[in-house]
Amino acid sequence: MAKPVGSLCNLECSYCYYSKAADSSPAGWMTDSILELFIRQYIESSPGPHVSFVWHGGEPTLAGPDFYRRAVELQKRYLPDGWNCWNNLQTNGVLIDDEWAAFLAEEHFDVGLSIDASLWLHDKYRKDHGGNGSYERAAAAVRRLQSHGVQPDLMCTVTSDAAKRPLDIYRALRGFNTGWIQFIPIVRRECGGVTAGEVTADSVSGRMYGEFLCAIFDEWVLHDLGRIDVQLFAETMRVRSGGSAGLCWMADVCGKALIVERDGGVYSCDHYVFPEYRLGDIETTHLGALADSPAQRRFGEDKRSKLPNQCRSCPVLALCNGGCPKDRFALSKDGEPGLNHLCSGLRYFFSYTGPAVDMVTNLAKQGLPPEAIMANLRSRLAALWKGVNRNDPCPCGSGRKAKHCCWEKRS
């Protein structure tokens, strides 16, 4: 992952962690010489034949389209015969005009676009430096990209506000018809840094995050399977069916997502752009050597070795593996450090969705298309609720009355 402009951004989102990062690189963006070094070394250190480049920020479009034209030229120059590149640009959409959209389409870039579902929520947190909301500009960018044949991955943060309205959030995102949605939980500590304590008011709690995900999953699995890809749901299905996690925080070890800053400095992770996690720079040490350095291997292994005992005995350990290290600052039931702030929510989500996920994967293995799978699930749900009244015990087995439990989920 590269940050061509470092943490520079044309927005001032209140929950942004990059603005607090130790960006000590000089003003401006990545020079041509650093760009060439990065691309050459990254390709040289990749096993191939597919090489993935992620352009992050700050706001990477501040470097301008010509910067990425040079990047594509360099990729073509250094790629061995038979190899290919995949580029992903993550953006807030503010600068996406027709020139940008045409370029991204022509060079087959995937685009991740940050948009918090609806105007009231987005503009509360995602303002520019003049205090103006940015929702309309982000929504216009989605439509402009679509008009050029690019379907962006919509990246929506989950704040304490958003978590209260899961279906409103999901349906608003679904309405853009891009087919791709990613939810990013906001977890920020009051004092900043990597050792702080209490979380901010906009941070989502574990319980709220789990309930948010489950509410959306219920709608998605019955009505949007095969039409909308929700990243976490797809990854959960992959892992439960025997595949490897594609999300770093779900893997047993991390350390594969290094960051190359605009000055060529290399850091262990985009959530750890702090001096103590600076591995070196690509002008003096090859990127491959930094990625395989003892410091980086230790950083990755710490995800597994520092798990509290509560995690090691958890029935869903194989799905979350303790979650992202940046969020592992809570105490376990035994007072042991290293529990994920979102633990209760992740455990609830993986446990709650497990039976449906297994059913979907089994039906898919039998060759059923998504529409048939959803029809099958809806039929099973109808049978489960047949004859159940509001005051009857909930068929989920909770022991509560249906009206106080899953009554609203029955269809």
C-alpha cells in the first residue's frame, strides 16, 4: 500500500486516524524517483504473476491523474512477461471529474470510495476544511464513475450514530447499485496513539457493531445474495467454507499490508504510521528486505502470540483471530490485556450468522444459483415462524417472547 501524498487531504473528517499519524515527510507528494523505486522494488519482491497496488491517503487524488499515468507506465516497464497489475485507488471522491473517471476506466483501476450512506450522517463527520459537508460531491463521484463504467466499492464507516440505523444505512448504500459495500468500524481512543485508553463518543461499541452487522446480514442473505457483495459477509463465507482470510485482521498473523509513505519511508501497517513502527526506507534498503525483516515478522507474529486466553478458547477464534491489533486494548474477563474492543460484537456476528452461512455455502456447492438459495432460505424461515404469535416463545430458542426478540426479523 502506498500513500503518494502522505496524510494530506482535502477533507477534515472528524474520525480520521491519519491526521493524528506521525507524518514527518516533506510537503508535497511522492517524487518520480521514489515512485519508480517503489514500483520496481515492489514488483521484484512479489511472487507474481499478479501484482496488487493499493493507492491510499490522505487523499491520493491530490497527486493528480498524471502521477498515476506515470505509475502505470512504470508498472508496464518493470512487469515481467506474462505478469499483470491490479490497481486500487481509495478516494473521498471530491476531485473525481470526467478526466479522472475516464482514466480510471481506461486503466482498469478498482476504486474504493468513502461515503457514509446518507447526507445527514456523512456530512456530520466528513467535512472539508471550510466546514462544508461533502456528501453531494461523494455521491456525484459515484455516479460519474458509473457513467464511465467503473463500479466503486462503497466504504462506509460505522460510528455510534450509524450503528443505530443499520437498515437505513444498508439500503441507502444498496441504492447506488455499485454491487460492493465495505463497513469500517470507527474505534478511536481519546488520547490518540497506540497505547491510549477510553474510546471517543463516535466510536462504535462491540455490542452495537455486532447488532448492526447482523441486522444487515438478515436482509442481505434473504434478498441480495449474489447481487451485492458485502466484504465481511463474503470473507466469512470464504473462511467458514475452508478458504483463507483475505482480510488481514481475520488472519492468524498480520504484517502483509506495509505502508510506503511519500518520502519512501516504510511502516508496519497503515494504522501504525508512528516512529517506533518505521522499518526503514526504500532508498537505502530494498522493500522486500524490509517486508521480511525481523521487526516486521515480529509485528505480524504478535497478533497471534499476544492473544489473551479468552481468545484462545473462543469458538470463533478461527474467524477473527483476535481482530485488528489496533483495537486490542480492552481487558479480558480475567483482566488480561489484549482483548479486542469489538470482541463481543464480532463473536455475536460470527455465531449468529454461522448456521445461515453454512447453509448458503452448502447449497451453493450443490449448484443452486443465488436466487434459488434465497428462495430456499425464505421458505425455511416461513416454516420456522408458521403459527407463532407475538406472545409465543421466539423460535430462535432465546426463551424470550417473540415480540421481544426476533419478531421484526421473521420476514
